[in-house]
Amino acid sequence: MGLHDGVWPPATKPHPLIPYAIQQQHHMPHATAKRELQFCENMTKRLENAAKQVIFSSPAHEGDQLYFPSRLIHHIPMMAYSELLLSDELSQSEKIFQSRESESFEDNLLPPITDFTKIHGGSSILKLQALCPFRAFATIRLQAKALNNPSIGIQPVIKGILVHDILFKLWGEIKDQQLLTELTDESLTQLIQHNIDKTFSETDYQTHQPHNHYFFTVEKKRLCTVIKEWLLLEKTRPYFRVLARETECHLTIAQLPIKIRLDRIDQLNDGSLFLMDYKTGLNSINGWFQERLTDPQLPLYAAFQDHSQQSFTGMCFAEIRQGEMKFKGVVHEDHIYAQNNFSGLIPINRIKATDDIYSWNALIDTWKKSLEKLANDFCNGVAIADPVKAEVCLTCDLKPICRYTICH
């Protein structure tokens, strides 16, 4: 029972909200040392008389702290644990537990999808399936999602949407690279500011977030600087014409319907198409060259959209970050950008990550096979907790329902 001198009798602990005089007068529990001693003496006697044989125990130490038996049990003869005649007979519940037989099985294959009308997510479905099949199942089919964390100021996702909307409007007016280069610095600034004001007047972010009014005022100034810096970089490209903006495409891969929205499609001087995806954060094209494509949106369009009328020979992330504007992409081995070594756009035959892929057509075929496998796995219920790399778990919100950390 742990009856050492530190707890039996226990130290007094008067109630903090009742006057101490009243507690003394009425001998309230824990009020005085005399009352605690009397209570413990009576309890010890009751325990002694509770059975023919009663064993009191007291610890010798706990860590480095030494203990001695309570003086209330000093009259009871001491004996070592080895002297106790305890029965080795198991209780009935222990016998049942000892006779148990465990069964284990891998629960990685779930029922296939039969109703695709309830599946939504676009290219993110395949992205999640590539990152971790269980994550795709839980997020898309179970709708398991973390609550949004409150933050001060404008959320990064809204900043990204604003950049997309402003560039959409700008390229609706500028049309091509020639007109862009003809704009003077002052004219370009005025055009950018006009479209920023137009975008903010059409969106309801400020209405829904009146407490962020000051932040939106500052954001307008920042966006003018950022957008202008990006367009100055676009001026350095060889001639291009903006063929499509915010294009919505509907694809079906292994019965899985997928809707994707493409930020921009350019037509180059040789008539070929070039695909661009705006990004306001850090990105890498390494996800395009893994066995499981972790950035499938652009490869989806490249591999499955019908390009019978015009050839599609390059694509990139347009990384729009103040002071760090970059193109990050891959192009056909004979692409016009490959010939003039345009910064950030790498010919497929010069990418080290693709040892067995030396041509654009081979890359497209590889993407098709990889994306079809991801789609098939998702449709057939493959939901094993198998992150493509350990870092994936660091940004996952599904830890409360995921068994990966238990199994590994």
C-alpha cells in the first residue's frame, strides 16, 4: 500500500476557500495534523482487522529518495518479500488472457470506388496517392482534414490567388511578348496598378476580412513591385503569345475523372506550346522524375490532353517570389529554349535524374504509365501507409488516425 512515513499520515492541506478557524472547529479533512493522525490510526486498525492475514507494504526508496515505514505500522513484524507465501496460481482472468491467440493481417486494400460522383480533388488526388496512398484515401474518400489555423494578416493561399487573378487580367490585355516589350516602364507600372485595383474591387476578401484592411493596403503595394519584377523577366524570353489563361480541362484516367485548371499556355515562335504554372512559394521539378509523381498537374496535361493540332514541347513552374524570380522547367531536347540556354529551362537529355529517359517522347510515355498506376491504385482501394519519403509525414495532418509510426 506504500505506507511510508511521508504519506501515512499525510501532510495537512487545508481548503483554501474556507476560513481555517472553521476547518479546525469542525475537524474538517486535511485541516490539522491531529485530525489526520487520528484518521490514519483508525484506518490502520480497521485494515488490520479486515482479514485473518493482512499484509502492509512500504517502499524502501523511490529513485534517490529513501523512505521508512510509517510509525503507525511499527508494531507489525517486518518480513522480506521472499518470505511471503504467495500463491503462484493464476486468477481466472489471467488464465483466459494467457490462453489468447492473436491474429494479424495487413489492412491495406479497401473496397474499390464504385461511385465516382462523390470523388473530388482534381490533380491533388494523384498527388496525395503519390505522397502516401493512405493519405489519399483518408483525405479524399474519408474527407479527413485538419482545421484551419488562425493567423494574423493575409493567408498565403489568398496571396497566391491574388497573383493568379492579376496576371490573368494583365495577359488578357498584353496578349504577347512583343506588346510587353513595347510598354514603357511608366506605362507598365500604370497597367499593373490598374489591374491590381480592378482585382481588389472584384474580390470579396476585404469585405469578409475587414480586420485585415491595413494588410490589404500594404499587399497592393507589394503586389505592384512583385508583378512588375516578374513581367520584366518575361520580357527577356524569346517571342511568345499567350494562347490560353486559366484553362479548365477534364480528363479520365483509369475510370477516375479529373478536372485540372492550367494557369497559362503560351504559343512560341515555332508554333509549339509551352505550359506554365504560377507558384508563389519554393518549388522543385524533382517531383516530375520520381517513380511516383508528386507534382502531377503539368504532367497530367502533357501526357493525356489531345495535342493533335499543335505540339507540346515544354513546361515550367513560374516561381514568382520577390527578388527570386525564376523559371523552373523541362523542355524538348530540340526546343528553342534548349538552343539558347534560357535560364531554368532544362532540355530533357541534360537532366541527371532521368538516366533511362533521353527524349521528350520517352518522358511523356513514362508519365503516362506512372499516372495510370496512381489512378488505378486509388480507384482499386490501395491505401497502404507508405510515404514516398520520411519528410512527407512532417506535414501530414492525419497522425491521429495513421498507423505508420506504430508499424515502423
